[in-house]
Amino acid sequence: MADPDLIRAKLTALIEPEAKARGFDLVRVKLFGGSGDLTLQVMAERPDTRQLTIDDCADLSRRISERMDELEAAGRDLIDEEYRLEVSSPGIDRPLTRLQDFADWAGHDARVVLAQPVEGRKQITGPIKSVDGDRITIEVRKQGDMTIGFADVGDAKLVFTDRLLAATRPLSMEGADEEELLEDDSEEDVSGEDSALESAKDKGLN
């Protein structure tokens, strides 16, 4: 497979306009898993509710499939092997993929895996204290405040707590988990909230 970052960028460029056309914000596009177990995960949300309905997921899933089929018919596949398409809303313990996400969820606990170690740390956990420009301050447990740049963030998500649950009602509990971000992608729970799953795409049968 070609460069994963390049593929993800192309997938995002394809998917984001379809999400926007339906009034959704695109939260994350992620391609993970190995050959024979490849999943294209798309997370999106309505700005006012921060979730999608089952019908929303199904609608976006169908349109993404149509666009991918159009590219395949033109000989311009973005994914050249079998894959499963999963469309969902982020769920309660949502990924933090945009700088605005950190500002929106200030005061709540986040777990951040750093792209490169900062002050000898690869992962930090604690309440999001503030966002100033592109700088994020987190109150790291047993250490105190630590400020990092948004560019330093490799992966991040909210940590499920009672306070977060109270703040996100009436979001569904489905998909909420407390997994470590450092777990292998193949074991990651990516069900999100309401989700619509497309069966694996068999390139040989299309």
C-alpha cells in the first residue's frame, strides 16, 4: 500500500465535502488493520448535537461508498485492497483531532500520546486546563501544568469520567471505553456511538 499519510489525506479530501454537504463536521478519518482486515473509519458529528443518528451514518456511508466506487470505475482507487467502511459519531470518550476540540472540552480529562517525547514524556494524562493559540496546557497528574504545541499531539482522546458523562447526556453510552491509546490498532474499540457498517469490499467481485 502507498504512503498511509498520503492515502489518509486523499480520503479526507474526498470525504469531508460529503460530510459538509450534509451539515456534518468531519472528526476523523482513519485507515487501520492489516491485509484482509482493513477498516476505513469515518467519524463525524452534527455541530449542534455532537452526534449522528443511525440514518445520518447510513446516508454518509452510502455516499462515501458511491464516491469510492466512482473512483474505482475510473481506475483511481484510493484503497487497492478489501476494506470495511465504518461510519459513526465520536461517542463520549471522543478523539481530540482538532485544536478546537481541546478548547471545547477544557476542564475534562484527556489522554495525549505525543508525536515525540516532550520533557521525557511520551504520554500525558490530565484535565485540559487551557488553549492559547496553538498551545495546549494540561494539568498532568503528579507533575503539574504542562504546555505542549498542537503539533506535538500524535493522538488524543477524552478519558471517560462521571463528569464527562454528565456533560454529554443524552449521548448514548454505546462505544464508551477506557482503553489505552498505546494499544495496537487492531484491538482498538472504534464503534463510536450509532454506527453504520458496510461489509468488506471484495475487489474481485466488483
